[in-house]
Amino acid sequence: MDLPDRYSLLAPVSKASRADLHWWLDFNDPVLTRLVDTGMQDNLSVAEARERVREAEAVLRRDSVAVTGDLTASARSNSNSPDTASGELEANFGLAGRTQWASRAARQRLEAAQLGETEARRLLLSELGTAYVQMRFLQRSLETRQQDLTSRRRTLRDMRTMLDAGAATQLDVLRARALVSETQTEVPDIQAGIVAQRNRISTLLGQPVGQLGVDLGYQGRQPLPRGGGDASVPADLLRARPDIRMAERRYAAAVSDLGVAEASRYPSLNLSGLVTAPLKSGSWNESIVAGLTMPVFTQPALAASADAAESRAQQAYLQWRQNVLTAVEEVENALARLQAARDAVGSTRELVSLNQRSLDLSRRLISDGGDATVLDVIDRERSLSSARARQAGALRDFSLAYIDLRVALGIGHEEMSRYRLSADAGQVSRAAVTTAAMSVGTE
């Protein structure tokens, strides 16, 4: 594929160092680090992916058997002959390399399954990081609502004091009471959202709700990563993204399946024999028959199967191309969101500060009899609350964009650098896996 030499928003930089692989450490959050460590061990999707690897290993052992057939043995005795033992042999050899193609396809599917476990870890990092950031955002939102509630109750007390002094009206008090009630109605939904995110984290860690064993109480701040999350070049995705490499291996397996389909159209060698021997003494009798089996009447069906296999290989190739394009799109989108969120974080900090100063000034003017009204105070209360919510949202968006970028780049999967096949399948290095296009062309 023709890929650009850089992403549109950032110039190419060097590939992530080993220290950058564990990007969740950039948040300097011990709770998040513990959750990631636990999830890598106990997540059920990762465990399921491990079982698929074991299944693929068993299929490889099965499809690597060069000879098919059965050997049966029996012993019998009757009144007309002494006790004898006999064995029957029936074997089949594919002359066109059908077994080799099938074994190669099984090996490539094993590689895809091993990459599937890495892909499960990549998706876990995305889901777990997102759930954690969302939970901390909601906890921060609950804290700001409680601050708003304290401030608005103060405003209500001030209005009642002013009403007693004849400096405010009953309408002013009602407006202040409505603002307090408005804030109270927002709290239950936020609390329910916090519970939902905690439950999601428990499920991702393979634990029943309520039995997580990790303190997820709010610690006074939202997660915020250090650094901005640099990107490498688009071509690095071909070796960094496990989903792309998995599609690559599936394409290779589909090409091998085409070889199996083509080999089925050619003759096969059949051997059958009978060996009879007395149980006590005497001579052996044996006979062996060899012959070629040529599929004649099934040729049209076998040709159609080969055509179907060729189409499946082309589909697998198109799926690989789609995965590459989607990966580049995900990185580009994450870069755009990260840049926008970074700008928003700085702006919202100033917005909160300005609205807090405006609220304090409005209160002083009212208490000193200056040119300010109750509506000014209520309006500043709402503006400050909105500014705090925007600030919390900007911090959340920055963290989520950072996570999305790291996950989209395929960073954070330590197992990828140690990827190897078992000895039964033959040692296949990472370099061999990442050059699938050449291997498929050779096959």
C-alpha cells in the first residue's frame, strides 16, 4: 500500500522507546497502574484469546500429519485353524502437497491467534483506560456540584438576610431556592454514572461487581498524562498494530487454503494391506496393494471450491487493506482530538478563574450596596458552574485522546516484542511475521 510519510498534524518522529511502551505510567496514577496489571492477568477476553491459541496449536498438530488412514489389529480363533492375529492397514498420501498447504495454513492461523491475544490486550487497555478516566471525570463533576451546592446555599442565606433587612424581594429568594434545587437534581445522575463505571471496571478485570478489592474513591484530581503523545510514521502501524498483523496472517492462511483446494484436484496415493500371523508358531502372510485415486467426476465441484478459495483470499486481502486505512484514520482522529483538548485545558482554567472573580465581585457589590443585583449573582453562579464543568470535560477529553492515540498506534503490548511460535510450528521470528506480503507472494 502507498502510505504517506507523515501524519497530517505532526512531523514524523522516532519510534517510541521501550520506556514509552507502558504509556499508562505517564498518568502517574498508582490505582490505574494496578488496574492495568490486574486486567492483563484476569480479563476474560484475554483468557478466551489464550484458549484460541491452544485450539490453533492443536489444529496445527492435526493438520501437520502427512499420512492419513487407519491400522487395525485383531486376534481370532476357530475349530478349523489355529489362533491367528491379523492387522489391516489403510493409508493415503496426497501427491500434490495438500498436507503441506494445510499445515502451512494452520501455522498461519496459529500466528493470527497469538496476535489475537495481543489484540485483546490492546482493546482491554482502551476500554479500561476509558472507563477509569470517565469515572474520575464523574467523581470530579460530583465534587464540583457539591461546591456549587455549597456556594448556592450561601447565596440563598444571603438573600434571606437581605429580605429580612428589606434589601431583597421574595422573588429573589425564590430564584435562589430554585438554583439550589436545580443543583440537587443533578447529583443522583452523576452518582449513578460513577457506580456504572465502577461496575464496568470490575467486569473488565474479571471480577463480580462489589468484589474488586481496589479502592476507587476519588483522590482529588483527574488523570492527566505527562507529555503529548508523539506519533511515528503511518508505515509503523503495519508492524505495531496487532489487528493489522492478524489480518495479514489470515490473508496468508487464505492463500494456503487456496493451495489446499488446488491440491485436492490432483491424484492421491492409497496403500492398503493385510498381515496375518499365528499366535504360537508358523509363517506370516502379508499382502499390500497400492493405487492412485484420481478425482474425475468431482472435478467441476473441486474447481468451484478452488474458485471460492481464491475469492476468500481476495476478501482477506481487502480486509487487510481496510484495517490499515482504519488504523491510519484512528491515529489522525486521535491526534486532532488531542490537539484540540490540549488547547481547551488552558482556556478553561482561565475561564474558571475569571468567573470565580466575577462571582466574588458581585457578592461584594451587593453587600456594599453597589451596582449589582441578585440576578447578577445567580448568573455568575451558573457561569462558574458551567466553567468548572467545561474544565473537567477538557481534562477528560485530553486523557481520552491520549489513550486513543496510544492504543491506535499499537503501543503498550509487551508481548509483541517476544512473539514466537512454538517449536512444533517452527520458530518464526517477528521479522518473518511482519513481512507477510512477501511470504504470501512467495507461497
